[in-house]
Amino acid sequence: MADLFPKKLGFGLMRLPLQSNGSIDMGLLCQMADRFLDAGFTYFDTAYVYHDGASERAVKAALVDRHPRDAFTLATKMPHNFLTCKEDVDATFEEQLERTGAGYFDFYLMHGINNRNWERYERFGCWEHALRMKRQGLIRYLGFSFHGTPELLERVLCEHPEAEFVQLQINYADWESPRICAHACYDIVRSHHLPILVMEPIKGGMLANLPRGAANILSTASPRASQASWALRYAACLPDIGVVLSGMNSIDQLEDNIATFRALRPLNEREQAALAGAATALLSAPTEPCTGCRYCTAGCPAGLEIPALIGVLNNCRLFRDSPGIRDYWENNTQNGALPSRCFTCGQCETACPQHLPIVSLLKELSRLY
């Protein structure tokens, strides 16, 4: 599969540019997709649930209808949370083909396997269905993205030798995290001799907007380098990495990432020391590692904007009670969607790939406001 990853930068379509009404800015997305392809990169990653399905439809408008099918490679994913029976698996796959208009998927993943949901993929025959689709030429390569424990990862790989790649959350902040277990999971996939695709290399943008102490360490070491470039180089230069996904939503972000990968070079010893210092400073801050993926918001009975609320909480912890935080609070609690309305049902915690104690965090924020 090495020839499928000639350049390591992948375009993640989970956090797309938006217009003021909340819809995807298709004009800007088309411009960015064209620039990405013109720069020689080809890998695009979407999923059934991204932007409530609008991401897969955007693939058709921005790519399929405007570029030859062999000019790009496309990855999408089977969701577990919409499956109620085996028939749903085939219906979901057909809907994805219709949404994207792609004809086939270069890469197809079981989405976000973890210790709570992995059994659903087994019960509804998702792996068997994907293998049938592969025999029909509708899937070229089969794999999965993963947010569980190392022990579960080993089990999935042993029980499903048909998996040809694994997508892991890898970044310098989570490398030794006991929640994410990035290092341990990376070593397990390498022991199975499979290529690794990287998600969240910039941790949902958090590693591009560092607190002052961590930011100063990196800017002192390399004044011209963006914070995002440090994170991308760290992930991309690990052995056996196929693609590093970046959720770009502006031309500036795209150009910075293109420049990073065009001249991709490993971190030297001095840079490694600086990054280690920045990681230590970052992890000493009392913040919650929410990446803004929004998996927690689907099905929230109170309709809470949970990632935004956790963002308010993090900013409160870092910057105390500034006017900007109050504005952020008011903008994200409109229509009475206050954290105090949380029903403590726990569905958000079940869905969270970062395994955050969301109910407790919402209670803490309620006490602050």
C-alpha cells in the first residue's frame, strides 16, 4: 500500500469552512480542494456523520463533479450508532455511494471502534459486508479508526486479519496519555506490520493555539514555524505513517500545511527538546482535551453545544473571567441551552473518543455561571 501514500498530507473533511448560517462554504471548499490537488496531494477523508451528512455530499460537489475520479483518493466510514439491524449496513453503504457519487471508495473504515461500540460491528456483520463490497470493487482497501484500549486493539487486529490499515489518534500531547494510549496503540499496529493513518495530529486545533508558556518555547526555538507545523512534523515523521489528516478550513491553514509537507523533515534533537518542553507546559495547564469532534452532541436530549461549553470551561481555567469568555458563553447558550439542563443520561460520555467526564464538566461549568 505504500504507493497509495506518495505524499503524507491528507485533507480531513470533519471541520469544513462554514458560512454565517452554519452551512458549508462550498466556494471556499472547492478552492481549497483544487489547491490541494494542484499541490500534488490526493487523500480526502470524510464520514457518514461529519456535518450531519453534508460532508459526504460536499465530496460530490467539490471533487466528484469537478475532477476525474482517478485524480483523488477518498476514504469514508461505516457508522455504528445508526445501525439497528444487518439491513441497515447495506442501506447505509448505498446511501454513502449516492451521497458522494464516487462510484467506489478507495479506503473504507469501521468508524471509531472503542470498548463500548466494537461489538455492534460484529453483531450486524459490518466486516462481512465490507468484504463483499470489496469483492465487488466498491471498496479498495479496508480498515478501521480506533479510540479504545490497547488490549481491544490487539483483539480486533487478531480477529480481523482482513484489516489493511488502522487510523489512530496521534499527536505529541497524547503520546503517553493514559486516556488515549497513542504510543501503545501505535506499537501494536506496527507489530502487525500495517500502515498507520493519523487523525487529530493537531488535536482539533488545540496544538495550533497553545497557551502562552508552551507557545513561547516553540517560537523561541523556531520563530518562523507555525505551531501546527510542529505537530504535523512530529506525527508525519514517525515510522510506518501513511497519511496525516489535517482538518483545514482556511486557505492560510492549507498553505501552511502544504509548505510543511513539501519540505517535510524530522525534528532534530534541539527541536525534539523544545517540543518536549512545550508538551510539558501544555499538559500542566488544567484544561480538558476536547477536540471538537461533536460526536457527543448527536442525540443530546438537552440540545447542548457540548464542545463549545467545554471550550468555555477551558478558557475559564486558563484566563479566568474575561469579557471574551462571557461573550463566548452567551453565544453558545442561546435558546436556553444551558449546561444546567444536562439530563446526566451519559450518552455524550459513551460517544466521546477522548473519554472525557462530560457530565461532571457540565456541572462544573454550571457552578461557574
